[in-house]
Amino acid sequence: MVSAAGTALLLAGGGGLAQAQGVTPTPSAPASAAPSPSANGGKPSHRAVDDGNWTDEDAIRFWTPERIATATDPALPAQAQAPSPNSSPSSSPSAKNGLHRVAPAGPSAAADMPTAEHFLGLKSVGTIFTYTTEPDTGHMHAHKCSASVVESPDHDLILTAGHCSGGKAVFVPWYVAEKTLDKQPYGFYRVSDWFVDNRYVHNSKKAVSDLDFAFGRLKPSQTGKEAQDVVGANKLLRTPKYLNKVTMVGYPSSHNPEDHAVRCPTQTEALPGFYQIQAKCRGMWGGVSGGPWFSTVDWAAGTGEIIGNVGGYNGGGNDDNVDWLTYSPMHGDWFFRLYDEAKKNQHVSHGASYDQPALPYSMGSGDTWTHARLLASGEYTGDKNGDMIVVWTDGEVTLYIGDGDGGFVGERRLSGPNDTWKNVKSLTGGDFSGGAGSDLLAVWNSGEVKILPDVGTKGLGGGIKLADAGSIWSHADQITAGSFGTAKYVSDLLVRWSDGEVTDYTAVGDKGFGTEHQLLKPNDTWKQATLVTAGDFTGGANWDTLVRWSDGKVSQFQETGPGGLGKEVQMAAPQSVWTHDVVMTAGSYDSNGWPDDLVVRWSDGETTMYTHTGATFGTERMLVAPK
């Protein structure tokens, strides 16, 4: 995970040895350095510890407050780490103070992103302090990660990240920064051996980063007890899927002056191109590497079930010095093979190359989705799950196939890049032709209007023309379909015209626009209705209209029908992050079968879904990460 220089902490040991790099520590310098965690030609990479003269007493003497103060997460080289705590927070655009709610750059803050909170700690989770050798220079430096005790026959294993392994290390469960090393509430445990997949490459940005996990075997504490017998152990489970609710726990070593444990409940997503998951949470700074991702936790017992750990691509964090995007390898076959080897005290070579397992479907990157210009919802594939159609800036049209659980499982191109669809002004999905699947209704800049029936099975085709080029419909700036008075079908059309007039057309079909109802006369207010969509958010007889205004305010008009727009409820205040909402659509995308799920494409390409939206926004799920 991206790291920054740690802050001064209190650990026992000799007085004030402010060590410079390259100076041999006394009195107990290690006899040899751990090997560099890199590709090794297929040889077993167990990272054994030469601890001939490395005792508990040596650990206490070595880990002085000054050395602990320099402990950093090894996920990035020193030059990539954040400013020291002595730097002014404003001296760098990426500097952040503590674990407060700091909005990341760009509209990725649009989601009500969770923020890590300090808590007393979990006794089975703690910190790793390691004395190792920097391979390129031979200089000695300390680094710091998080780890958790896991079930094992000998009651002596911890789980952490692969990039955290190696060197002479001590594990401190429920680490308390205010206490010295020999006064920790549950003691400390030296690592006697490391178990790492031999193919793993330290802080890789390639597929092999899927293997960024490791196990450490612990020596008994000073009292002769095994760690599991003192603090309990966590159960390891396979990562069940890519969308999971988890609680991340770890110890940030930077931007965390108290050096206390943090936890963050959040939602995971697939990391495109990798056998990994990712999650958003502010405050997950360097030091949380290796920390567990719990699917369930018994806070009283201090243990739970683990389905992930901080690690993976680039050491578990992205390239920018930010704290809100964190990765974890999937706990799959290779993870559990290594776990079995560690439990049996075996070091096994798995060859020199790593072939990824089948990867989940990905909707692509934020860079791609900055080009998503129009969205439309409907049931286009006949499987009763909500699907989404996207018109791109180059005129390509793509159908995204919903999984019925708030995600998508595939895509199908309906049209390649072309000039015709480049000129579509507004788009909506609905049931206008009476066929088995949903239809599209499109308005072109020229004023031409067409219904395209059953596009999921028939393709775009020529369509049914409702208005010719040159018609007044060139002034239809926003359209959205819904049930606004003919409740049996989604066959009504709400139009916001360029002069601010708002019209409801009921029973639109292949014979024409049905019956027109003027809801508002031309006015300046509705000229500022930048985006309009509709869904059944309140469960009433008619659908509700959702409007994003030019100033960032979001309003919901409940029970829109021929008699009027309905009651207005404010969902977001003016000047909110919703000024970055570029396009949105609502439909039925999850298992409740109700059209109350809102999809938003933000200006940075991030695409999110708010499931079960009502008078307030529902649960957020990231579909596409920001660029």
C-alpha cells in the first residue's frame, strides 16, 4: 500500500540511537540479510530467517523509538512515499492530515465513500516490524506492515502480504503505540520462517501481483506461549465472489500520529485484468499492507473470517499518493496451496511462470467510460434482468447484460462507430412496441425521432419513425420513459424542452406519441434541468422523476403523472459533487426486481450504481473505477 514516513512511536529499548542509513546497529546486527523478494528462476522462496543470535532481548533492544519512528510500508520505494509528518500539510497537494474525511481529487468523492475509523483494536490483528536489507544499496532500513493470526495445527501462523515478508521480524498483536515492546498487552512473537509463492515479484504491476500474500511462522512469546493460544485465530475462507461486503483492519504507519488500529466497512469490486478485488475507503495509508479483510468479525472474541488481505497490484495501492483505493488478491487455489504448505512447514517450488485463472468480466476502465455519452435501461435480453445500453462519443452502441444482482456479466456491440449515432441527442428505454423485450426511443439533433423495437434480439435496425428531421423534436433536450399515467407499461414519455417546458406523453407507441399533457409552461428554471431520468423510487402508482440541475442540486419529483410533476424532494444540495454527474439512467438491476437502481457516469469515468434508491440515494456500488 502507498506509504509515508511513520511518526515517532514508543517502544522499549536502549536510549536514543538515531541511526543513519548504512550504520550497523548494535548490539545485535543480523548476520545476513534476507534475499530480495523477486523472481528467482523457479526456486522455492521461503525467505528463511537466520536467527542464530536473534533473541527476544535483541528485538527489544533493537526496536528503539527512533527506529520505530522510521518504520514504513515496503509497498513503494522511499522516493514514492508521502511527506514526513514534520512537513506542512499544504506543502504537497497529496498531503493529508490524519484520518479525517478528505475528498480525493475529482468526482470519485461522489460516492458516500467510507472513512477508516480508529478503534481499540482486534487482538488477533497486529503489526509487523522488520529489520532487513535494501537489495540495491545494502543499506539497512525498517518497514512496517499489518498481519493477522490464522488457524494452524501448531497455533503459530500469521497472514500478511508477500511484499511484507523477509528479514528479521516481530509480530505484535493488538499493538499499543503507547507501550514499550516488552509491555505489549499480548506480547510479541519473532518470525522464524516465511512462506511466499516463489513466483511472486515484489510490488509488481503485472499478473504475478495476484500472488501478493504470505504466511509467517512465529516463535513462542517470552512466556513460552503460541500466538493462537493467546489471542485466538481467524478462519480463512475463499474469496466467494468479486462483490463482497468486508471490514478492512490495519495499522496505518503514516498520517496516523496515534499509530492506532483502524477499521473500515466497505464494498469490494473486481480489479479489471487481475485476479484481485478492490475497495474504496479513505484513511488506508501505508502500513495497512497485509491487513485482513473480514467477511464477518466477532469483535468481542477478537477474531473472524478472512476473505482477503491488503496487497496485490503495486503492493496493494495505486501509483498516486492517495489513501482511498486499496487492493487484495483473491484467496483462491494458489492462496490455499501456500496455506497448506505453511501449515505443513513445506517450501515448494511452483515453477517459474504464473498463469492467471479465468478472470471476471470487467466493464473496462474509467478512461474508456469518459466516452460514454448516453445511457438507457431496460430488459433487452429476455432473461428478466435489467440491462443497459450505452451510446459512445464515436457513435458505437453497446449492450451491457445485467446479472440481476447489481452487476453485469457481458457486453454485446449493437453498432460499431458511426456518424448516425454520433448525432443522437437524447435516448431512453421503454416498452413502446409491445414486443417481448424493451425498446429504445431516440431523438436525433435533426429532430428525427425513432422507436427501435426489441433491440436486444433484433438489433438496432431501421426502427419506426415517429418524427422527421426538421421537426420540433430538435428542441427535446432531455427525454425519459416511465409509467406516468398508464401504469401497466413503461410507455409514457417525459420531455424537457429547450425553453423549459415539460411535457408528459402517455401511451407512446408505434402509432405515435399518444396523448400530450403539458406539466409546465416554458420557464427559466427548467432550462437548468441538465439531466433527467425516471424510476419507481417511492412505490406509488406512478413513477418518479429524478433531475440533476446545473448547480449540482438533485431533486426527485414523486408520483409524476398527467396532473403534474409531483412533490419535489431534494436529494443533493446545490454545489454538491453531483455537478460531476455527466449521464444517468435508472432501471431494475438487482434482485428485488424493482426499477429503483440508479446508474451514474461521472466526469472522471467512474461509473456507479445506487441500488434501492428511494427518497435518498441507495447503496453505492462501483461498476467502473475512475481513470
